[in-house]
Amino acid sequence: MKIGILNIATNVYKNFLPKLHESIDKHFLTNYEKEYFIWSDDDYSSDLNINLTKIEDKGFPEDSLFRYHYFLTKKNELLECDYLFYLDADMLVVDEVGDEVLTDLLGVQHPGFHINKQGTPETRPQSTAFVEPSKIKQYCCGGFNGGSSSCFLEMSETISNNIDIDSKNKIVAMWHDESHLNKYFTEVPPTKILDCGYCAPESDWSVPYESKILALDKTVEDSIPDDWRYWRLT
């Protein structure tokens, strides 16, 4: 079985990729072949199986908002994978992640909303991401999600189309791609939602689950210090 790992890494975010990929190689679905699909504005080389696509650095929020558009540029190649998983570049896998993530459509509980499960969905009816909060069973994070290649790309098609409609109407959803993701999940529910230990804030100890994947503190610099905490890779 083949696993596709998807990353968007423009500007300084590409500096996170080596450690992220090292952690994925060590801890994430280690029994399966993996191919790393990267969209970046710069070159990137590794001993791993890398598939690099050059894109323009559009800045925030466009680099994040248009991620699903970027995925579709490699649709045929991504369909050669059995499962696809997107991770933010500034994340780190710190414990074993196995077959529990293998499902048709995977959501991950947002760490800020493991109690208030409705989260903060888009509330403007003018946006295609609009959803009544009561329809949210569990607000999910945008930093880690995935599923079977066919289901994930079907989701990518729908979200991309909705973002295009919003763009024509000069609307940007409140939490960008994450707002559109949560709208999609109200219409096509995830077949599995994992706890927020799979997107645990690096320095927030209030998350009541074992940390599997960390969302690193948002101090993005031109280089990453070697002593960054929680690089538990040895």
C-alpha cells in the first residue's frame, strides 16, 4: 500500500520540512511506502521519495486557502496512492501513528474545541463555508486530515469550487480553508475523527490526550534552532 504525504511550504515554512519528514519517516505509518508531495516556492531535496511542485509564494492566507487547488494539480499522481494525508509544515510527529488513521475521510478534533465542540464556523450566509453552528458535531482542525485518495480528492474538488465562488464574490471565509473543511464535514461526515492529541499544541498542556502529532509554537524564523523542544526522534 502506498501513502501520499502532502505539504505546502512556501517562504520560511520550508525550513520546517526536514524535521517534519524525519519524524514522519520514523513514526507515521512506518509499515507502508510513502511519497512526499510538496508544493513550495523553492527547491527541496531529501533522501526520501520527494515529488516537488514549484508554486508562487502568495503569502497569507492564500498559501493556506488554496491548498486544495494545489492538490488537484497532481490529481492523477495522487490517485496512484491508496491514502493521502495533509500535515501543516510546522508540525512534528512525536509518537507512533499507525493504522488508526486509515479511513475513507479522516478528521481531527481541534485542540481548542475538545469541550466546545461546535468551534467557530463561518457564520456569514454570503460565504459557501457558511454553516449553522448546531450542525457541527465536532469542529476539526485544518492542520492534519486525510483519507482514501478518492474521498480526499473528491473533498478537494468541492472545497476548491466553493473557494472559487467565494473569491469571485470577494469573500474570504473566517478561518480560510479550515472553515471550508468544517462546512464539508457537515455535508460529508468524516468516517473517523481522532482526538486532538493528533494536533496537540506544543506548549499547551491543557489538551487531555496523549500527544501524537504536535503543532509547533508559531515562532517562524529563517532557521529553526537545533534544540527546539519535543524533537523526540531518537
